[in-house]
Amino acid sequence: MALAMGGGGGGGGGGGQSISEVLLGTLQIFENLYSARAMWMSPTYNEVCEMILHLQGHRDPNVRAAVVHVLPTCARYDFVRFTASYLRRTMRFYLDIWIKGSGDRSQGAFLVLLPDL
């Protein structure tokens, strides 16, 4: 599953789409598949989680916001694997947003973690 994870902005995906737009679409697809509990995605789970966590430092704030939103879906899909391999990095990412962020953005990371409250 090779996916270009370059910087935001310029050229890239077909049809005049920027790399950021392609990444946003890809993150949305992963979120939809994991929400639907698509079991055929299980063999690529680790690779997908690594790719998503790699995007936490992307220069486009929309991509970073999508990462914040999709990580809890990944955790619900395979809680055991997620907690064993990705929970520490995910919490570090959310804490970093909270410490550096301001206003809605800093609260958003924690609201995503607690959607039923």
C-alpha cells in the first residue's frame, strides 16, 4: 500500500488535486472502512495506522485535523492492537495539540476521544 506522503500544496494526485486533497480523501476512506468493520482491512491495519500517525506532522492543518478525527476509529476497529502499538504515540499527539493549540482546536482532540459525552 504505497501512498505518497509528501508536503501539502502543489501538484500531485490526478485531476489537479493537491497531495493534501488526496490524503484527506484517503483518510476518509480508511475511516469509513474501519467504521464499517471491513475485516478484509485487518492484514493492512498496522501499515495504515503507521501511515496515519506519520501524517500527524503534515504541514496542512486539514490533514492534521483529519488524523485527529480518524485515530479513534482505528482504535475502535482493533482495540487490542491499537492500545499495544499506537496508544502511546496517539496520546502524545493529542497532548501536543492540547499544549500547543488554542481554542477549538485544542479541545477538538479530546472531544473526539469522548464522542458520547
